[in-house]
Amino acid sequence: MKIVFMGTAEFARVCLEALASAPGIEVAAVVSQPDRPKGRDLRLQPSPVKLAALDLKIPVLQPLKVRDPGFLQTLAVLAPELIVVAAYGQIIPQSALDLPKFGCLNVHGSLLPKYRGAAPVQWAILNDEPATGVTIMKMDAGLDTGDILAEEATPVTPSDDGQTLHDRLARMGAQLLVRTIPSYVAGDLPHRPQPSEGSSYARKIVKEDGLIQWSRPARQLWNQVRALSPRPGAFTTLPGRAKPALLKIWKSSEIQHPATSATPGTLLGPRKDEILVACGQNALRIEELQTEGGRRLSAREFLAGHPLAPGMVLGR
């Protein structure tokens, strides 16, 4: 089975490596987004998928736009029997979907039709979902709207954050993909259209999504902290300086707290090893945090070097 793989992000890298080691599959080429400038020096950095492909000695194509006629001609010359897409970052045009004999499959990090779009992992946590999963679908020209071939669910546990859930779903998706392809190619898998009800869109997460609004319930803020860890991160500001200092919150927990007249964002402690903040409902215990330019610290370590006065209001 001759396959072209299209992917860019870390989620896709896991799928590529699973395909490359699967019996009966030849990954003829990998298509990934162009190298992007990153870091303080803005050096061009290859995607995780490109790095994996180079290690695997698989040719890499990096069209600026997947609709480019020159790229589509190259794809046609490769003549793949199947195209597999995972976290690529562009809509695949119908002309590309129609090229392979067996069409195009997509690995998506949610139980479709819920959380179509760019950030299904983070939004599942943000919205306090008890479970999520992965879907293998037959692609059409829409945004994650194709027929479902296979799905697998997993609980979203209290210990999950954006990274742990992402990594688990990537492994699940890669394994499900490898199991699905033989049955799909043999014609043994029914195509199940996505239901019209229950669909939702998981838009791309931006830095501003990390700003903590202390007037919200503590449970929502706890979900925000863990959903956005490690990137882009949930944050607030420390008052008392000429310019408010950015404070990134890495880990937290919801604490049941009696009704208080304290303004949301008010420090209810701090105690020797605990930073407790009033919220719109209950309180948030900050367990790990980091000042801008500093290192990640536990609450106890932070308080040893940054005394905080009870009554101080964060986010002002």
C-alpha cells in the first residue's frame, strides 16, 4: 500500500512513525508545512513531522499552499493509493482528495462531530468534558465533516492537562489508524455519516485565551490552567509594581470555599505553602507558578522569595 502522509504538528509525528513501521505500508512521501521562524532569534525551524521524516529517510514536500498547481502535479506523479492526513494545518482541496484510489483518511483528536477544527484537545478540557477520543474519518472537502470509519474513547481525568491528553490521543490515533487501514482498503468497514446534531467547532487557541478572569468559577479556571498547559499557558498579573508583573500558572486545584465578600482575585492566604485566590465561585489554589523570566516554582518555593500580602488582588 503506497501512502502519502500529510502532517505538521507533534500529534501527526506519532502517526507517521506508526505508519512507517506498519507491515504492508510504504510511505512514499511526507507533506508538511514550510519551516517557520521560532524563538528569540526567529530562526527557521522544521516541523516535528519533517524531522521525523528525515530520520526515516522519507522524501519531504513543503508547499506554501496545498492548492498550488505545481504541488498537485507532483502529488499526481507520486500516484499514492491512499493519502493520510493528521494535524496538517490546511484544508485539502477536492482535487487532492480525488487523486488516490482509496481517497484520503484523517486522524482527528476528538469524537466527531464534536470539536471539529484546530484545537480539539484543549477545548475538551476547557469545556469540562468527562471523555474525549480519536476518530478516523474518510475526508471530504469540509472541515472535519467526512464519514466516520472508526473511533476510540478515553476519559479526561483530573490529572490530565493539555500535554498529557494530547500525547495519549496521539498514541491512540496512531494505533487506531494502523488497525483501520487494512479493513478499510479491503472494503470491510462501513462508512458512518456524522450526525447532524452535536457538532461543535474547536477554534485555534491564542495567547489571549490564557488570561484568567477571576470572576469566573474556580472549576472553570482550573480547567483553563490545565487545558492550556504547557502552551500558551494560563496567566494573571501581580500588582504593586510600576508595571504589573506577568504570572504564569502551571498547576492549580479547585477548593470548596464558603461564600466571601472578597473581590475575585483577592489572595485569601497566603499561608506558608499555599496560595489561595478568591473566584466568582469557590477558590483556586495555585500550586505551581512562574514569573516572567523566572523559573517554574512550587507555591512554597515562590512564597519563600516573593512574599504576598493577604488582600492583594491579582489581575489588576
